Amino acid sequence: MSPMRKIFRGTSVGVVFALSASLAASVTFGNEVGERRDDHDIALGALERGEILPLETVLSEVRKTIHGEIVGIELERERETWLYQIKIIAPGNSMIEVHVDARTAKVLETRGK
């Protein structure tokens, strides 16, 4: 393999890694007022208790029916239900907001289009 090809291959792997990391970093947690625990620990605890599915599982289900670029993800707890709020820029540059049950990956509501 030529040196230039090795550099390009390493660069493309780095770009894919950076994009994956940025998507993971874009996940935020909607805290209730006054709650100051670490967001990551709250989400991890919910996952370990089986209260939510892994994010990649939820995104896989959403991508089956809604196409576009994911630009934001929030994990929120409303009453007794965990919800993922996913913002997607659809083809044609319209913004879609999708609310998904975090335990079942069922799309509950779609706004925009």
C-alpha cells in the first residue's frame, strides 16, 4: 500500500471516529428543575435497569421510517416515561422533531416535515 493511501485510510478512519464521537457528545439529558446529578450516570443507570434501550437501537428503528441527518438528541423523563427527542434535518432542509419511547423505540410523535 502506498504511503499516500495509508495516510488517506487513516484519515478516513479518524473522520468516521470523530463523527461518531460528535454524535455521542450531542446527546443531552433534559434535567428536571433542581436535579444536578451527572447526566451520563442517570442515562447509564436507566439503561442498566432496563428502563431504556441503547441509543443505537432506538436510532436504528427511527431510521427505518424517517430519513435525514440527525442533528440533536435529548433524553428526557416525562412523568414515568423516558423519551428520546430526536431532531432530524430531512431532505429538502426541513426540520423534523421525533419523540420516541426510550424503552420500546416506538415513535410517539413527529413534528415538522
